[in-house]
Amino acid sequence: MKVAVQQEDLQFLAKTLQEQLLVEVSSAEVFEVKCAVNKDGLMILTQHELDVIVDTQIIFTVIEEVLQSLAPHKEQRVQCFLRVFGEQLPYAKCFLALNQTGRWGDGGMGEDEGAGGAGGEEGQYFYPIYSSALTYSPSLDETEEKEPFDPFANAPNLPASKPGFQVKPILLGAALVGIIVLGGGAYLLTRTCVMSECKEIQNAAKLKTKSPQLMRRAKSEQELVTVQQQLAAASTALNAIPSWSPRSQVSEELKASLSGRSEKINQVVKALQTASLATQQVQTPAHSLEELQARQHLWRQAIAPLETISPDSELYGLVQAKLLNYRVRLHAVNQQIFTEEKWLKKLTAAKAVASAAEKQESTAKSLNDWQKVRSTWLVAINALNSIPLTSARYQEAEKLLVDYKSKLVAARDRATKEQLAVKTYQQVISTAKQAKVYEQQNQWQAAATYWDQALQTVKKVSQDSLYYTQAQSLIEPYSTALKQAQEKVQVVSSLQQTRTDLDKTCINEIQICTFSIDNAGIIVRLTSEYDQVRKNNLANPYSENSSTAIDISNHLQILREALAVISDNANLSLFLYDSQGQVIYTRTLGG
């Protein structure tokens, strides 16, 4: 039966048998296995060096076990040969038959069986027994000796191998998970992409060719995801190809290519998804600078991977269209952040100014200090008033404004109160100064009036003002000054009455006397006119004018008595002199 068999499948089978022989036959250093197909079925040739002693039974047993580990579909025949390197003919051979149950059927050696081979039990192979395995036995078929035997002339030579790992028959069967189809001169390993046609590689290769066009045509994220899913599915299908498959290298190359494209698509898809998330967030106003910065970060995450897509990439057209839009969005967010940072600085500055105002309040000791406090609060409030309603800081600014405005009102009231206190205090000082001027002018009534006004004004200084203590310190000296002025007023008033009384006393039709008042007392001087009248009256007491003349003798006595009363009322001493300056009467206090 003619069956098309790929050369690489035969090479793979030969390699598998060679490695298992090297493991099982420990005495062998070098083995080489070749597989070929002819019209009678599969042929397996095992070769070794001339100096290697080989147990043919072990060799054929190993070959049978390997073939049995692969489940066949139908009955087939296998010919096995042993040959020394350089020889044309084998020195031993056997025939194996594979049945549908996975067991080998009865076999025979033909002419070789008569040379002393053991009879065939089911599932066993038959081989001749030689005294020496190193030489060709003449018991083999003579026709084979006469005809050149080289069905493996075109079979590939495998590199000589040394034992590296053990492939147990049962494990080999599990690893291959396939079958060998023997017969009609061919066999097939039906494990995926081992001996049969490989649809996975075909599909992957087809997608590798087609995917660039699909990527170029993609206009949206969803279309890219669809292409990516196809690439992922094809790559996943290639994972089913075992590493020992002859198509493994092609599979790996295809996977690498598909994975690279999938990764590029994934990079773009993630960027588009990030941009989509950023677009959703932009639909609602940001409530803080942190939210704007988060959006800025999203746009940067979306833009950065897209910028790495080169112009020769299949995704470049889609990426460039998106990039322009994303950059515009990022610029808008950057502007928002710039503006918001400006308002944040305003808010921060307002808080700092408010803190300074509070410190000023704690140390204010004058009207000027409180005026500075008021001005500082006003600066903080103006800064907050500049923050617009559209800013994320507006709500916080409004809350601060309520607090700051109340403190501004308090500072303004305090400054006004201090200003009034200063004005009142200055008025007190000015009034007291004028009172002292009147004192110096002996205008005691005016001085008393001003001292009293100063006292009344000083009591108007507010208790919670900075000038209250100073104002209170003025009450005692001003009260004393007022009392002294009032006493002076009384003295002046008394002197005035004394003068009035003296004026009335010293004038009685004629000028009787003159007077002066000083600290020493009242000094009264009789006029020369009065002295002359008094002398004339004494010289001529019975003149014709006596009816109109003053009773000088009685009058002087009356004058002294009147002056004494005035002296008592004024509480001043009295000194009475005649016109010549002679003392005629003296009256001291208490006398």
C-alpha cells in the first residue's frame, strides 16, 4: 500500500527509538536508528560500531515496546534490522505485526525461523540466535545476500547520541497521545502537528499574514479587541504543539510573532480604555485639585504608550487620530490644574494672612496695632473673594469668609473703640493742660471748670480699651487739682466780697481810706483828706458846719470795728495806717 510519509516524521520516529535504545542498552556507547518505508510497510534499521556486543533480543524488545506504546488504527507489519556500521547487509532481523487491539500479532522469520529461532507466541517477535552478533550470518536468506540491501540509502542520518534521559514506553505513549499507522509502506503519528497536517500552524500563519490589514482597518477599540482575541486564540492553539514536534520551532516563531502583535494591540487598547475612563470623569466637575491631577495622570497614561507607536506600525493611523484629541484634553486639564493651583495659592495665602492677623490680635497694644489687625483681616478676605464660583476651592473659601468677616467686624469695632479711647484720652490731656494755664493766670474759676471737665471726660474712656488704665491713673491728680482750684475759687470769691465790703466802708461822702489785700492780710490806709477832716474837727469841734461834718472821733471807732468784721470774714489780718503811714490799729488772725 502506497502511503505518503513526510521525511521529518520518519526522522522523529527514528530519533525516539534511538534515544530509548541508548537508555535501555547500557553496554552500548553509540547507536544509530534509521526508518524507511517500502511497499511491505515500515522498516527500522539499528546500526552500531563493530566492537559493540549487542543482545539482539533486547534491541528488538525495546523497539517493540516503543511501537506498542503508540496505539495503532489497524493491522500493520514492521521489519526490524540490525547492522554494523559500514556493512551493506544486516546480520539480524525480525518481523512484527501490529493488530487492532494494540498488540502485535503472530510473527515469523520465514527462512530464518529454521535457523533456530523461537516459535511465535502472540505479541512477540522472532529472531535468529547466533553464536556471534558481530558477523553476518549465512543463515539469512541467500537472496538477500546476493541482492544489495540498502532500503535506507535515502534515510537521514541522525547524529550519534549518548544516553541522557530515560523514555519509558508507557510514558512515551502518554506524552505522544497519538498512534502510529503502519502498513501499505507508511505510518502516521496523529498527535497534533506531530506527523499529520497542522491546522493550528496553517491558521496561525494565515492570521499572521492577515492581521496587519485587520489592524490597519480597525477604527475603534472594539475592533482592535476583536483582532487581539483572534491572535490570542491562534497563539493558544499553538500551545497544543509539543516541544518535541518537528513543527515546534515554526510554532514558537509564529507564537512570538502573534504575541508581539497582540502585545502592541494590548498596549493601544489599554491606552484607549484609559482615555475612555478619563473621558467619563471629565463629564462631571472636579471637586478638588487632587481629582484634576488624577485626570491628568489618566490622560498621560493614555498618551504615553500611543506616542511609542512608530509611523510604520499598522496602528499608527488609528493612534494619531486619537492622540490629537487626547492631547487637547490633556491641555485642557493642565489649564484647569494651572488655574486651580492659582486659586489654591490664593486660599493658602489667605490662610497665612489670617494666621498673621490672629497673632497681631494677641499682641496688639495700641490703636495703630488694631488698625493693622483690621487691615490684615481685610487683605485675607479680599483674597478669598477673588476665588470664583467655578473653582473647586470656592466652598472652602466661603466657609472661611464667614469666619474671617466676623473677625474683621470685631477688629474694626475694637479699632473704632480704641480710636475713640485715644480721642477721649487726648481730650482729657488737652483739657487738663488748659486748666493749668488758667491756674497760672489765677483764673481759678476757669481752672476749676476745666479740671472738672477733664475728670468727667476721663471717665468716658472704655474699660476694654488700651487707654483705660492710663485714663484711670489721671483721676486722682485731676481730682486734687480740681479741689485746689475750687478752694482757690472760694478764696477769690471771699476776697471779692472783702473788696466789696472794703469799698463800701472806705467811701462815705469822701474817700476815707484805701486798701490792698495780699498774703500778709488787709492793709488799710486812711486818706489825707480824712485825716485833715479829722484834725479840723478836733481843733474846732463847734464850728458852724458841725451839722454836716463827720463825727470824727466816733467814726474812726466805727471804722475800726467795721474793718475788724471784714478781717474776720476774710480770715485775714488787718493793718490800719494813717495817711502818714503810722499804724493806728492792728488785728491779727486769732487775735
